[in-house]
Amino acid sequence: MRENKSAGYRRAPKRKVCPFCAGKIDDIDYITLVKDIEKNSDKSFDRNGERRPRFVAENGKIIPRRTSGVCVKHQRLLAQAVKRARIMALLPFKGE
């Protein structure tokens, strides 16, 4: 048998909290979503010093739920808002 304690030990990942549930946001408007994305494109930290999650990658893809920490309900609303913003030409379909 191995004596190495780290071989069988795996630390549980930190539980991610949905920023929309934490802020008690029920609906996601695509116009305010675009403004938040443009405003925080340079900096990834909020006013309070907290890390602000990114929902759209630089290449234009929607960040998956397991990476961003958004719950199922809000991920669906988020994807719908991003797609609407793309159709209205507020967000690009493809990044540079």
C-alpha cells in the first residue's frame, strides 16, 4: 500500500454562487447586459473589489454554466439575452 496521503485525497471545489440569485435578479435585460459587459470589459473586478464573472468570452462565445457559476434558470435567461443582443447588433457574433 502507498503511504502517500495526497494520492487518495481530493479537495472539493469551492461552491460557486449565482450572481443573479445573490443579487435577487429575476429577469436579465439584454440592453443592461451589454452595458455591463462593455463597462467591465477592461476590469474584471466589481466596485466592492469582488471578482465579476464574465458571461461572454473575448471570441464571442457564451461562457458555460460550470465556469461562470450561474444557475440553470439564469443561464437560460443569460443565453437568451446574449442572443438578442447579437441580433440587435449590440454584441458581435464572433470576436476578433
